[in-house]
Amino acid sequence: MAKRLIVAAVAVAALVAAGSAFAITNGQRDGDGHPNVGAMMFEDPSAGNTLQLVCSGTLVAPQVFLTASHCTDYLLNDLHLTDVWVTFNTNSADGPYIHGTMEQNPAYNGKPAQNGNDIAVILLDSAPAGITPATLPPVGLFDQMKADKTLTQSSPFTAVGYGDGSKLVGDGKPNFYFDGYRWNSTSFFNSLQNSWLRLTQNGSVGAGGTCFGDSGGPNFVGTTDTIAAITISGDSACVATNVDLRLDTQSAQDFLAQFGVPPGH
């Protein structure tokens, strides 16, 4: 039986950790710009035969969808679900939906913004037709770029995901909105830590970024198809900083290698 979609994003952030699981702001609909970026869906146990969007992610091998462990952990350990679906349609309401199996990093400790192991994959039952997987960066790329002074405050990264937008209203409070489409925006380098790439998404400098529902989604290096990092956390209004798990680390690439994902080069 075909599944229908509830067009709403689940605020995983409020359920797993304050400020985690964020979506696209100050951006535009992606259209066919990033066909290897997909929406992670689950069947709402309170409303049978419906699918609901929880996070975003990227195809990194023919049947391997990269996302965040706090997304899979929410389904596996909070909702006690084992079934998950992915669609690569630019409109997540239209499908088709590919069933998959969740595999999260066993070193994940349930604290997204404090854990350098917040990475997971969905092993798809079948490969999506006509979609080329994204690539990983070389190990140590951003440390080398920082040492070479080629990673600067003007270095751009492209965030992609299906989550909420955010606008500050008159009283300074954020107003969130969701349409179920894939969006993208440009962020700029802020700082680098051992596991984390922090990007500015402040609109005052012409940047955009991520918000609720974009967790697990990619932040590409500039306009390339190389994923620098996956979205993990940020500020609660989705207007300042995008905190991302680096993929140029040996630990991230060792985890992905178990599932046949090619190393960065």
C-alpha cells in the first residue's frame, strides 16, 4: 500500500538536546541542484500509513545514505522503530520512498553537540536510479587548509536539507516554517575544532544555514560535490551558527568504510 506523507518536520532537537537537529535559512529551493541529498522519513505510530520527515542526509555509496546518529537514535530508542524510508525527490511529499536499515555509530553517547561520533547510515534496500553519490574529503583536509591559510572567514560552504526555515519576527522571536522541499544556502567558515566545523549563517553577512530537520544533511565544500561535514547543531533561532561534524577525520571515514563508502581523495 502506498504511504502518504504528513507534511511536517519533527523537532528532534527538543527531544534529544537543546539546539540540535537544525534546517535551511536565508536560502532557496534546491530544485535539481543536489539530487544526491535526500529526506529521512518514518511512519508516524500515531497515524498509520503516513510518513513524516525527521532529518536529511546524502547518498555516499549506491545504497548508503549518510545522516546523523541522533536522528537514528530518536527512531530506534525513543520511538522504538526499526523501519525508515528515504526519498531523493526535491519535494519530499512526492516520493518515491526507499526502505532502509539504520546503522548508527556505537560510540554515539546521546549528546549530539558534545559527541564527535554523531554519524550514522541508512542501508537502502535498493539503489536510487540515476543518482551519483557525493564524495568525502581527504583526511585532514581542513587542518591543512587552515595551516595554509586557505580556510578563511570568506570560505563558502553549501548547506542542503529539507528542514525548517526561520525568520525573526517583530519581537525578536524566531518564526519557523516548513514546506517539505529540499533547500540550499551558503554559509561561511567560522572556526575549526577536532571534530567540528563551525559555520556562520548570519544573514547580516549574506549567509544562510540550517535549522530543524536539516540534521544529518550535508555541508558541501563551496559548490563542489564533496561533503565537508554533516549538520548536527546550532543556535535555537537558526540565525547564527551551524555546528557540523567533520568528515575529513579518520574516525568518520573508518566508520563509513565499514559500509563500503570510498575514502576521500
